[in-house]
Amino acid sequence: MNLTPRQLKIFVVLAETLSFQKTADKLHMTQPTLSKLLKEIETTIGMKLFERSTRMVRLSQEGQDILEVARQITLRYDQGMLELNERMRDRHNRVAVAALPTLAASLLPQLIKNLKIADPQAHIDVYDPIANEALQLLRERRVDIAVTAMGNDGSPDLHYQELFTEPFVLFHSHRTRIDVTRWIPAELARLPLISMAPGTSVRVLTERAFQSASQPFDPVYSLRDLNTIARFVQNDCGIALLPESSLDQTVHHGVAKTYLQGALTRSVGMFIRREYRASKLAQQTLDELRRLGRDRQS
């Protein structure tokens, strides 16, 4: 018997979903292709792994007998490949950084510029996922550093270092007069607020702050892209309630900023895995992030 890691992965995913459609979507293939590959797997292994009809899919007894072994082999293979990729990044002078969209837009361009000045041969891979996806990428060894907001829940497997704190502010058209000057959710709720999409770190923090004041948070627009938010603000389509670093007024012309007394703040920092041993480039990246954080805080 000679099953490839890909074939084992197909078997494990189908066994977990018991759905050809979900498995095909997850593995980025068509259902006919999945059916063909499964038939090849069963022919190779010499047994029927699934019982299926037009209404249902379930594991056969033979499939149940080998599932846990296949799952462990697949897990070890995936972990090994991720560790290999991490070591190859070190060897080829690469570092991978994940940052929330608001931070990727405001912090990483200067980081990359400074690292390239120090080492023109450095390669920096950038990811801009939402919320906990940055930490998931870090745990999976797909990135070396995650730059994100500190959550309320602890992460015993990760080490966090704060870079700076920043307040939430109101971004609005320079033509718009803002009468709200304090962080009072009931007063802010009367504004035509724009926020980031549900599930993003910024949205979660905002919702928690409003909920603690027993005030529903119901923005008129929920948008994922910061440039889209800037365009809406510039054209008087609403007022964005975001961390201060989210929009750059030197780039987004016509956007004004109003500070709020007692405003919600967020802690921004970098996460690394506790057992992580940084390469030379990764250490330079960590040092440069610390320097940028000090500049931002001052």
C-alpha cells in the first residue's frame, strides 16, 4: 500500500465532514474530481472506506478502523512541512509577518522600508488577516511574528510585548461638525457610524465597550477595507469610529480627526511563539517593530 499525504488528507477531511461538497470546497476541487480520487484511494488500499448513497455519506467499519492512524499521520506531516517552511525562511533570509488590516496599512510599510535599507536582500512576507486569524497563522508556523491588538484572553503558548497604545477616534469629513467630545456610547450611537466588519479585532473591541455601557452598537456601514472607509468618510457617507492609526490624514486628504475624552484604547503589540528562536532577520524585525512602537508612543 502506498498512499500519498494528499490521499490521506482527502480521506481524513471527508471522514470529518461526511460531505462531498464541503470536502471539495475545503480542498479546492470539484466533486467529480473528489469522487475519482476517492475511488483511486479505495482501489489502492483494497477496501471500501465509505458507505454512500444519494442521501448520506458515512464511514465503513474499515474506514473507522484506520481513521485515527490516518489523522495522526496527516497531522505529523502538516506539522513537519510547516516546520520545514519555517527553517527554509530562515535559510533564505525571509521573515513572515501577520498584522491586522489597520496595522498592516499603518505600520508595516515603514517596517519593510527600514528593513530593506538595513538589508536590501531581506524578503518580508506580509499577511493581513482579521482578528484571531493572525494568531492562528503564528501557531501554525506560517508566520514568524503576529502584530495585533491584545485580547482579553491569555495565550500561554505565545509571548506578547506591547508596542504602543492608541485611542479610538472619530474620522470624518473636514466639512462635518462633530458635537460629541466624550466617549459616551449613547451619544456616539446617534452618529452615522462606520465600523469595520464583524469579527475584526476593532469591531469586537467596539462592541464590547458599547455592551458594557448597555448600548447597542449598530453602525450604518460595516466595511472591511480601510481605503473604502476613507472614501466613505471623504464623501460624507458617515463617521468612522476607529483606532487612531487606522487612517493616515497625509494620504486620505479631506479626512479630519476628533479625539474623545475618556476614549476606548487598545494595546497593540507583537506575538511570537514562546519556543521560537529568531533568525538574524527575524530579530532585526522584532527590534525594528519595538523602535517603531516607541516612535508611535512618543
